[in-house]
Amino acid sequence: MEKIVEHGLLYDFYGELLTAHQRQIYEDAVYHDMSLTEIADIQGISRQGVHDLIRRCDKILEQYELKLGLVKKFALVKEKVQRIDALAKELSEQDKGDAVKTKLPEQYEKSAAEQEMQGAQSASKEASGRKTIAERLAAIRTLSGEIIEEL
């Protein structure tokens, strides 16, 4: 299965560099999942000819990737964008949680010592929360910079 996906990506990036005849046969085999016999009948060539052409196209596409590396760059950028998305979702979730916390009313009276202890814990949590937000934003900026460099 992975090989099919890999060849699909290679074709997406470099398929236009194949001849029209090569593209038609390759698309029929890879995208339309036609058998070699079906393609041979439609194209008026032998089954072996179709097989050889598909293998030749695979090698051509792989050579373009070795020289240009566009699929590899695409995969790296995609991974970084997914990490940025995950960090942004974490920030959004944290922001929603903070908004809910500030809207909750005090349900009972506390002693002065309990209020002071809770205040210290809350301040500590807020400081660590800010640090995580700052760290997440820094990670997003770093990943964004790496993506721009890749492009």
C-alpha cells in the first residue's frame, strides 16, 4: 500500500514531465486501478509493453525525486504544519479553559489562610501556564521559520 501512495505522490509532483502516452498508461494503472490486460487492449499494445512502460515511468519519477527532492520537502513541510496545528489547538483549548475558570463564582467562603494558599497556587499555575503558552508560541514561530526556509 505504501508503495502505491509513494508512486501516487511522485506522479502528482512529476507526472507532467512524462509524455502524454506515458501519463495515460500510468494513470490507468495507478489511479484507475486497471489491469495490464485492460490497458493493453485499450492502447493496442502488448501486456508486456504496458508492464515495461509502467516500470520505466516508476524509474523516471524516482530519478526526478532523487534530483529535485520535492516530495521529501513536501513531507517535511506537511509534518511541521501538523505540529503547528496541534500547538495552536492546545493554545485554543487552554484559552477556553482559562475563560471558563474566570467565570466560575466562588461557591463557599474560605478562611483567610485557605484563600492565601489558593492565591499562591493560582499564581504559580498562571506563571507556569504563561510559560507553556510562551513555549508553544516560540515553537510555532520556529516551525514557521523552518517552513519558510524550506520553501
